[in-house]
Amino acid sequence: MTPRAGRGLALRLTLLNAAIVGLALLAVVVVMVWMAERAMREHLAESVAAEIEVLVADYLIDGLDGVIGFIEHREVFESPHHGRSYRLEDTTGRHLAGHWPDWPAGLSTDGRLLRLPNAQRQPPTQWWIAAARLPDGSRVLVAFDSIEVRSVMHTIHRAAALTVAASLILALVLGMLIYRAALAPIATVRSVAEQIIDGDLSRRIPERGSGDEFDALARTLNRMLDRISQLFESLRNSTEAIAHDLRSPLARHRTRLEQALLEAERRGADADWLQEAIAEVDQVLGTFQSLLQLATVEAGAARSAFCQVDLAAIVEDAVSLYDADAAARGMRIETLLSAPCPLLGDRHLLFQAVINLIDNALKYGAAEQCVSVQLHCAAGSAELRVRNQGAGFEHPERAFERLFRGDTARRSPGHGMGLTLVRAIARLHGGEATASNCRDGAEVRIRLPIAPSA
């Protein structure tokens, strides 16, 4: 998993956590706001009913004069978030007190509420109206404006919105902190895995000592890495042992063939088959030598002796070495180098990688064509491109497999280990090698990190 992917996962998990918290909080806030509005409306209805009861009780104590005085006293009080109005009529419908203009149609005196719009306020509110008949036959109405409910609910809505917003921000911040802490072990695993990919098979995932699932995972992965390392070491040792065991008798056999060839030449006998036998033995010895060198590179022993080298100078030396060979083939080598190009590495191995690429490009390129060698060093990395003109790779995806040779390549001398060694050297230096076909041939790229001191 790349760092960008890790950040993407942390962001997605944080947003998911914030969404869950936000939805849960929003549901709670909606229920609370609904219950608060319901309670306010019930309170307003109870206030209208209580006001009617107070007027009836005042009539029983002080008569109509007491009711009129009570209404006049109530209507004097004014507030932007409070509205009340009254109307008292005698038995003939004559207006006795209160500012309410006319008796509303449909309003009964049994205490049931009637709601009418109050267009004098913007946005409009409602009048909650109830009426009662007094013992002498007169009637009185009480109208309460719902502006008080709207004012209180506006405050509640604003507080709820601020609460939800603050909670979401807090959930995002805490979620990011929590998931950063939770993903820290994953970042450690990724870092160790990248070092192992670069060739350091001795690396292991550190345990935090917490005894949690991450420690259990680290122990499992470390056991797996130990087993893989044992198998790899066993395979490498077996390869080296086979190469060493077979190289010695083959070398002795080659010596005997050379002696036989000298005697055959002195006798004037036909020695072609002896020369072919020597060439075949050389081919097998070259394969074993390449296997041994590849095993040494993959083991990473050379990494401890890395020093700062100039890749541009290495490429120049390799091109100079092959200029005569290219001319003999009727080919030419064109270079475009970005100098200097400092690297931390092994000069001998880097030189080996470059000459392998140039040798392959010349060997499989079309006659009288050009081999291009380009080195670009910038932005923290160096990229070497070697391109030839010809048929290209038969299977680019298998170009770096050890001992793999295409049908066309089998007709040429070689053992199928050149590009395999190139990739191993690139990985030893923290880089990578890729092969591809281009419009008029094949191209191999090596990307390596430049030296930190540069």
C-alpha cells in the first residue's frame, strides 16, 4: 500500500466515522427539537386556556368591571416576542373592552382553540384564540400570538445547528487522530515490506509490546518472513553448491578439450568438433558464473560497501568499451547524458548492468541501425534508457526472468541471465528495471535514487 493509499484510507475512515456520528447526532437533535416544539405548542394552548379561566374567576370576584380592568392591564404590556389581545362583549354583542376588532366567525365559547393567521408579522405567525361565556351571558375571547413559540424555536434551531456543526468538526479531528494512531502499525508494516522488497531480507516487523491484534499480526508475518528467508537461503545455497560442484569438473573438462585441440591441430586432424565442444562448455560455465553472481547480488552483501559514484561517468566508460564492437557490426551508439549523476552504490555492479544493457541492445538490434543511451538525472532519481531498433521483445513481461530466452534469442549466443542480473543490481540500489517495446524497437529503463548528499 502506498503512502497516498494509506492517507486515502485514513480519510475515508475518518469521513465515515464523522458521517455515522453526524447522522446519529442529527437524529437525536431532530427528536429533541420536535419534542421541544411540541412542548411549546402545548404550553401555548395551556396558557390560553389558563387566561380564560382567570377572566372567568375575576368576573366571579369583581364582576364585569374587574374583567374590564384586567383586560386593560394586560393589553398595556408590549414585547416584540409577546402578543396578546382580548375582546369582551355584552349579551347584545356590544364591545366592552379589548383591542380585538371583531368576533371571529366560527369561534365558540366552549374553550376550543381557533387558529387564525397574523399577517401583521413577517414572516406571518398565528393567533391562538379561545373564548368563554360569563355567567351574565356576556362573552370574552383571548388571543395569544405564536411569536413566542417561533422565537424560542428559532433559538433552539440555531443551538441545534451549532451543536451538530461543532460535533462534526470534533468527530473529524478526533477521528483523524484515532485513525492515525490505529494506522501507525500498518505504516510500520508497509515500511518494513518496502525494505524487504528492496532486498534487505533480514528486516522484521517490530512488536509494540501491547499484546493486541497488531502484535499478533506482526508475530505471524515475522514467522512467515523467517520461513521465506530460510527457503530462499536454502535455494540460494543449493544453487551456489550446484554451480560450484559443476563448474570445477567442467573447467577440467574444458582444459582437456583445449589440450586435445592443440594435439589435433599438430596432427592436422579436423578439430571443429573440439572447438564446438569448448564453446558449449564455455556456455555452461558462463551460465553457472552468472547464477553465482546473481545469488551474490540478491543476497545484498555488496550494500555495506556502497560509496558515492557518478553514474554518468560509468555510462561513458561502458559506451567507450562498446564503440568498436558497434562499429564492427555497422551500428553506432548515440548518447545523451545528464552529468554529473551521483549515486550511492557499487561501481563495478553498476558498470556490469550498463554493459549488459548495451551488449543486449547491440546483439538484438538491426544491423546498421542506432542504439540510443540516455541518462536523465533530476527530481531525486536517475533514469537510464537504452533503446535499439529492431524486432523488439517477444515477451516484454518475461524479459527479466532468469534463463528465459525467446525463440529468436535462442539462435544467438547467451544464457538468458543478462537482464535478470540488471534487475537484481537495480533493486540492490533501491531502484527498478522495466522492459518494453517501442515504435521501432525495444527499450529497457533503469530508475535509481540519487545520492542524498547530492
